Amino acid sequence: MPRHLLYLIVFIEGFCSLGAEVIALRRLVPHVGSSIVVTAPTIGFFLLALALGYASGAKVSERFTAVVARNFLISALLAGIGLARLTVDGLFAHLQPVGVAYVMFIGGVLCPLAWLLGQTVPVLTNLMKHMRAGEASGYALYWSTLGSFLGSVSLSLGVMQWLGVSAAVVICALLLVLGSLRLAARGWRSWGALGLTGAAALAINLFPPSEVKDTAYADYAVAPVALAGHVDPRAFFVNNSLASLIDDSEPPRYARYVQHLRHVLLNELAFKNREILVLGAGGFTLSHREPANRYTFVDIDPQIREIAETRFLKAPIRGEFVVDDARRYVRTTARRYDGVVVDVFSSHTSIPGHLVTREFWLDARRALAPDGVLLANLILDGRLETPYARNLLATLDSVFGRCAVEVLHKAKPLSNVIVSCYAGSQPRPQTPYTDEKNGADVDLARSR
């Protein structure tokens, strides 16, 4: 085999193996979120399958190019069909609980793909007989790792940003088809199998065009919904979860938590000509037809504005839009806001882990004016009994002191919980009242 062809094959292997891992992590976000307890096992299983592939490849003693060509063909099928949004959404829609679908996806798609591609370098180094063993393996690993670097960077920062996740899936599948084509026997069966594989990858990922818009960060969809008392309501879905609502009433009606937030800001706090920061754009409904205040929306996805304006609001947003990570923005901004609204989710119940810590809430407090108020929309159990609910609320109290907590759907297992915290408050020690030592009357007098 010509040296340049061998290096091309191992480059494609590296590009597509890391590309498949990046795509898999992104495909999992709408269903299981992006927390460390999801990403770490996914990466771990991928690396385990890759290691087992190295060991299997070391045992191959004949038909080297045919073995790699076959592996590339099967991997192209696994990538093109198994990583398609239609396939992944179908798995999580029909296999419950969610953990079963996750195991099926990892065990049936990602790990077999990593195992097959992991065989490439040890198999093909058998053809580098004109080189020392260390030289052969070193150059092969160099080109494979270079492919991994370029695959992870170019797909996540380039293709997914501009063309979407489905385009990244197609690129990986077609590269594997190309690699198999360069290695396979020149027979009509091989060419036919490769052609069908490429066509299947294109068809399931790109045709017909989906109503769901997938970006590097989320899946977006706008669809009509049936709601009593609403006029032609439509919902804005982010990662398969309802993020916002609007209808054609006059004035328009919104999701209950958005109407509650608007009531707090405009009526209870009587905000007028104030600066309000909104972390997490959602459907931009908080400022819709609201001229009394100035809004700044911060969201990590640059494409969410265009999707919301053209498909959901059907009008330009009111306010300024900043593309940035919420935590980075509140940590670095020099502006101070009268109100900060925290409404950040990667899926229906999953807030990114770095946006629930004490350090994040300290940064959010830093962005408040001295008399400012922070309003956080959280999805918690209606009774606030789970460890997550108790600890998240305790984290907020540790930064702001006692915060007001309003559960909007008390009868439901999961509810919007609106937490109101004030920049002027401070955490203070608490002393429970007892029959033996009851300071309630004194405290009440001091509080008036």
C-alpha cells in the first residue's frame, strides 16, 4: 500500500472516531442532558471500546486491507443511521426508562463503531514492512490522532455551528465510505454496498428536510399545541422540551411561568425604565410587547434568535441579544442590572451543572445593582423534597440569605419554581424557637 494512502486511511479513522463521539454526546443532550454523570460514562465506554478494538486489531494476521474496508463500511452504516436524529429520538421515545435507551445507544451504536475503527492502526501497520516497528506505529498514531483533533474541532466549531448536527453525521459517514472504497475489492457488490450506505446516510439525515432545527447546542422546533382558552397557541421546543408558549390573542398569552415573571417585574416590583438581564433566551417572550424596560438576553447559541424571530414570535425580538455563556457573562460584564432573570436549561429538567453552584450565584449577584433582584426559574419537584431541590435552594440561600420561593404547580410531580432573591440581603445564622428558649416575640419586635 502506498504510504500516503495508508496515512489517509488512519487519518479518516481518527477524524470519524472522535467525530462520532462528539456527535453522540450532542445527540444525548435532548434526552439525558449534558451533566458530568452523562458525559463521563459516555467517554469512558467509548475509550473502552476503542481499547478493545486495538486488541482485536492486533490479532488480525491476514487480509489486512479487506478487514479495514469491511470495518469502515459497517462503521459508515452505524454512523450514518445510528447517529441520525430520527434514530436517536426513536430509541428514547420507545425504550423506557431512559437508562435503557441510553445503554442501547451506547452499546448498539457508539461502542461497536469505536471497536471497529480501533482496529485500523494495528491492522494497517502490518503493511508498513519497510519501516521500523516504532517508526511505523508512531507515524500511524500521528496521523490518526491528527485526524481526531481535526475531526473534533472542525465538526463542533465549524460544521455543527453552520450546517447542523445532521451534516456532521453525513460527513463522517461519507468519509468512511470513501475510505472503504479506496480499500475494497473493485467488484460490483462492494461498490453497490458502499453506494447504498452513502445513500442511506444522506436520506435519513437530510431528506426530507426536518421541521426540527438542530444546531451545535440544541434541537429547536415550533409546533401548534391545544390549550383551552388560547387562540392558535404555538410552542417553542428546545431539546424536545417545552421552553415557551405564545398565542394570537390580544394581548398575547404566554407560558404560565413567563406571565408570572412579567407580573412580578411589572406589577409587584413596578419596574419601569429598568435594565433587566435574562440568562437563557428561551423564546424571548419575557420582553415581547413590553416597552417599559430594557432587556438584555444572553444565550450560548447564536442561532436561537433567528429561529425564534422567524418561526415562533414572527417578529423581531425586543431588546439586546448577547451570544455568550451565562456564567462567563455575569463574571466579566461591567454592567449592573436592576433585575437578573435566570432561566437556563439544556433540557426540560436539566440546568447545566456549572450554573447551579455557589460560585455562579455569587457571579450573578455581582451583576446586580445594589437594590436589584434576582428571579430564577427552576424545575423542581412540587414538594421541594428531593435532594436536588433542597440543596439547590440552600445554595441560593447561602449567597443571598433567605429567598422567596413560589411553586406554580403544586399538584404536579415537577413544577416551575420561581425564586426571588435580593442584592441587599445577606446570609445570617438561624436559631429555631423552642419552648425552653423562645425568642419569637423579641425577634418580631426587632423586625418591625
